Amino acid sequence: MNKLIGFTHASAELHEDIMTCQMCAPHLPLAPKPIIQFNPAARILIAGQAPGLRAHQSGRPFDDASGDRLRDWLGLSPAQFYDPQLLAILPMGFCYPGKGPSGDNPPYKECATTWRRPLLKQLSQLSLTLVIGQYALAYHVGAHKGSLTEQVRQQALDETTLILPHPSPRNNIWLKKNPWFELVILPALKQKVQLAISV
């Protein structure tokens, strides 16, 4: 199949196992529907939290206002963003976890422990990881001090990993309170993204 161009036999089997996973079915509010974007040739990894309801309905990650803002932050067109040979999108949970008291529920841990590690090992061409939100931060960066805001502000614009706030409209107030993000972080982010996809 076209979407499996560049896959080894092992990576194709792994992808199929993930797409048919039913492991969390008893805990999910809707039928399992893993939403990822993956190709071993991807240059950039977007590590987020879990698909929202819109993504569950459409079958596409970041298929909402958050995705529009994220694409703007990255300086990418929808065609570039949804090219799996450029971007891998592997949230901490692959299925929509349902609504909680203040937004979506946390991602179920089974995805990270069962599927993410072998998927990440397949990303042999990766040059940039974008970490979005506290769950991805804990997984990819490890123990940290201070709030997510402090982590975003204080990062030294690492060559291979960048920490971002969630692009959700829920964060409009945060963006207004922290103008340095758009003035300092975003220009550097766009530059690193262009460098990663042009190599």
C-alpha cells in the first residue's frame, strides 16, 4: 500500500498490530481507533497527549483548531504536515480517552509502554522532536523542575528537542501572558523545522 512505502516487514507488521489494537477497549468511551502518523523515514516527531474527539471522528491527528495553530507555528502547509515521510505524530495515547472534568482525560499508559518504544526505534532518520504537554514532557525529557511554562521559557533551544505548550485555543490566555513565546521561540522553531525537512 502507498502509505507503507519505506516500511520494512517488521515496521509494517508493527503498524498493523497498532491499528488493530483493542487493549484499552474496556476503558475507552468509544471504540478503539488508534490515530497516529508514522513512517520510518520521518524527520520530525510530534509527541503530544492523545487524539481529541475531532481527530477520532476524522481519523486524522490535529484535525481541528489546535492543528491549524500548530501548523502555523511550524510554518508547514497541511500537505507537508500530513506527509508521514516528513512528520511522525505519536501521542502518548493513540486513542481518544474521553472527556474529564477539565478537558480530555489523560492518555492511557498502555500505549507508551506497549507501542511507543518500538515505534521510536524505527525512526532512524529523526532529527527533531517536538514535545507538547506534560505527559510527553515526562516521557521524552524525564524528571524536570518547574512548570511547563518555565520549561518552555528556559529551554536552550536544543538542537534535537523542543518543548512547546499545547496549541489549543484553551491556551489563548497563556499566549497573551507570554509574548516571548511568539517573539523568541517560534522563529527558532520554524527555522529548525525547515532545516529538518530539507536534509
